[in-house]
Amino acid sequence: MVITTIAGATPSHVKAAGTPGSPAVRRVTVIGTGVIGTSVALALRGAGVQVALSDRDAASLAQAVRMGAGVPLRPGTPPADVVVIATPPSTVVPVLRDAQARGLGAAYTDVASAKGRIAAEAEPAGCDLASFVPGHPMAGRELSGPAAARAELFAGRPWALCPHAGTSPEAIALVARLVEICGAEAQVVAPGAHDEVVAAVSHAPHVVSAALAAHFAAADDTTLSLAGAGLGDTTRIAGGAPSLWCDILLQNAEPVAAVLEAVALELAAAAGALRAGGATASGVLADLLVRGNLGRERIVEAASSSRARAAASAHEPAAQAAPAVPLRATRAAAPAPLRAA
């Protein structure tokens, strides 16, 4: 098991997540059968883990069951080693409180893409932080629902774990083992640091993509007939479910707003240069485009490394049966702040 740390993680949390001989995960309950919850369930089932599923949407639950993601959670279902809460961010705390009150498992985690508010609200709401390991797999699709789920969705991808200071080592070890079974790489990170990074690499890009796509909502047929693959690539992620994304963005409002303001300054400077013209304008535009080239190169390199890890993961024995690898901890730097032109 390889654990990467990001600034803000405590040594004890890293040690717990990467302890050789971490406990086996044989039974998991997944609450929420959307694309992420069902993908987690499919990955676990592929490794022989018993999975119970729960969802308020009977149709979504039935589809996940038909896909082989698990069986419906019933009153007599034994407690799980880990309970995965895969519901919208604003619902995680009440769902967690209810699951813990019902004694559904030994350890609990979630997959919400914003962690700060959940971490701040869980204890006042009556949740047991000792058994709760907030988590976020850095993988997803612009499609929603169980039909879009893939067992290999997390292969080679980072999976953030944001434990509270009082979270037990046993709970961290169980959730880290679940991450490993899914083929992902655990990264222990403080909630605030996580939210700043995710605002930059996921949340703000979604808003930027949506803003560009919205420009074409009322476009005429002639305009759309001339659109090329570049526009499709740039706006692909704008196809995400609006209700879910409103929830996500509001849960991470301040970090996302800061990134959007920085991007807006870049765009405003480019627009001003275009209107002004002349040699100065050319310099402003060239500076933005060159930095864009450099950023794109780094993004492509990171994606290539991720694909290589996923390919290697696909050829390894199932993580459930594999012995744990000794911990190798490194420090990963957060992305550089966006610079206004």
C-alpha cells in the first residue's frame, strides 16, 4: 500500500493508513447507488467482498443490484466492516448520523468532493468521529446514475482521506484497505487543503466549462454546425447533473470562488488586450497562451502517469488477497495559485 501525504496530514494518520497487515475488508455497505457508489460496489464485488446496497430511489437500487453491485440492505444484514456513504455532500452528515445510530458498521467513510463543511458539522450533529474517515476518490464521470458506473473507475487514481484528529487508527486502516481493494492510492490530507486543491482541479473547471457551454444554449443551427471537436472537449464536463453540482459547489463555495475570480481576471485581461490592440496586446496574449501551453503539458503528464498506474493496477493480484506493501510517504505540493495577467 502506498500512502501519499499532502500538507496538513498528521503522521499518526499516515501510519494508520499504511500499516502493513491492515485488516481484511470482507463486508461493506454502500448507501447511495449513483455512479460513484455503484462503482465502489462493483470494484469491491470484483475482489470478492460482500456488498449490501441502500438507496431511497428504488429504481436506482434495483438497477445496481441487476448490475451485480450487491444485494439490498435488509434489517437482518450483519454489520459491515466499512459503510460507504455515497450521497450528495449536503446529506452526508445526517446519513452518517443515522447509519451510526443503527450500528451499520465498524468504520464509516464518504465520497463527497468537499470535506471542510462535513468535518465541521459532523461532531455538532452527534456523529461519532472516532469511526468516521471522510474520503473522496479523485475519479468520476460527467454521466450520472448506476448505469454509468464502472468497476475500474478508481484504478490508479488518488483517493483522499481526511480523518479527524480523534479518528481511530482501526477505522483509518479499514478505509485505507477499502481504497486499496478499489485499485486506488490513498492520500492523507487535511480537509481545508483538500478543498482548495479540488476547487482548482475539479470544481472551478466545471463552472468554467458550464459558462462556455451556456453561451451556446440558444445558438442557431449554423453556428453549431461549424463547431469542432475542440468545443466538445472543452465543454464535456458541463453535462453533469445540475442539482448535484449546485450542492457540490455550495459545499466548497469560498475556494471555488477564489479560483473563478483568478480565472475571470485572466479572461478580463485577455479581452482588454484584444480591444486595445498593438504590441502590448500581443505580449499579454502570448503570456497567457504560453502559460496555458505549460499548464496543459503538466496536466497531460499527470494524466499519463495516472493511466500507467491504472494499467499496472489492472495486472496486479486483487488487493484483498495481496500482502500490504510497506509505507512510502511523500509530500505532494498543492497546485500553484492561478496568476492574473
